[in-house]
Amino acid sequence: MHKDKIKQDLKQAGDRLWRATGYSVAGLRAAFRHEQAFRQEVYLLLVVVPLGLWLGDTGVEKVLLIGSWLIVMLAELLNSAIEAVVDRIGSEQHELSGRAKDIASAAVMMALGLAGLTWFVLVF
């Protein structure tokens, strides 16, 4: 009986992981389709990855160079999600809506600063 429960739990976990992966891929596609900034960051990623692999001396440096750009993209995804939710709520101007969008934008700016600092310190 205990083994059956474990098998059932593992199957449910696998099913949940499969569905979550599908939702994630759909989110990446939506961001690429609808968000110009995300598209630009994807195009830059195509440059950042080989450059990071070439310029990084150690495995850690390579991960920091590439990972810092992935953090920018992560922040952009969250920023886009917040903007979409705020826009869905309504089109009228509201202080809290503006604040939410500004804070999300600030997160992207900070991620860009982190990436720039990381590249500066490791490359120069």
C-alpha cells in the first residue's frame, strides 16, 4: 500500500512538472512576441554567451558573466508580468499602478547595473 502511494505521488509530481514546463515555455514565447525589450535582451544573449565563455578565465567567471545577463532577463520577465497585470486591472491612472510599474522598472535597471559591474570587474 505504501509503495502505491509513492508511485502515485511521483506520477503526480511528474505531471505537475510537465504542465509547469509548458506554462513556462508559453510565458517565454509571450514575452518574446509582445515585449520588445525582452526580444532585444534575447538577441544580446546570443552575443553574451559566446563572449562570456571566451572572456571568462575560470568556470566561475564564465557563470558570472553569463548569469549576470540572465538576471537581467529574469528581471525583465517579472517587469513585463507586473505591467501586464496592472494594465489588465484598468487603464485609468492610479498612484499604486504607477508605483508598481516604476518599482518593476527599477528592478530591471538594477539588474542591468549588476551585469555591467560584473562585466567591468571581470573583463577589465
